[in-house]
Amino acid sequence: MTGNYRISLRTPIGLQNGTISFVQEGEALQGVIRAMGNSNHFKNGKVSGNVFGFSGNLNLGLFNLSYNAKGSVDGNKLTAIARTNFGAFQIAGTKIA
């Protein structure tokens, strides 16, 4: 799962593009999500097979966006849902070569 992915998030304010970087060590997952003009280092992520989960908090200036993300990687395709205090965001991505 380790690698960089170009992602699109469907949010209440429209489609947002960004990237996510994963570093997997065994079943542990950490990395950085860059989206909506900010970045967040997440830790304590978990991997089981091709399924992952992690959580974090994006500081968007006037407010913080807390999230819990769960998804999977199938080949070069990433799909996930991030549950936030502003609703669920669909995430789709492709691994960057």
C-alpha cells in the first residue's frame, strides 16, 4: 500500500483534488493527506489485506475538519469514505507511478 496517490474528494462544497501518501509497516499505516489547501499527518492507521483505516484533523483556518477514513486499494485504484463532522466525503484515487 506504500506510495503516493492522486485523489478526488466529493465534499459539500464541490469536488476537491489532492494527494495522499501512505507508508505501511506490517499492519501499521501512517502518512500525509493534502487536500482543501492543507495537509495533515496521520498516524495510528491500520491495514488488513487491501483494506485501510486512519483518522486525523485538517485545520481549515476558521474551523477544524475531523475525519475517520476507511477504504481499500485494488491494484492502482484507491476508494474510501471519510466520515467528517460535515458529512461523508467519497474519495477516489490512482497511484502515482
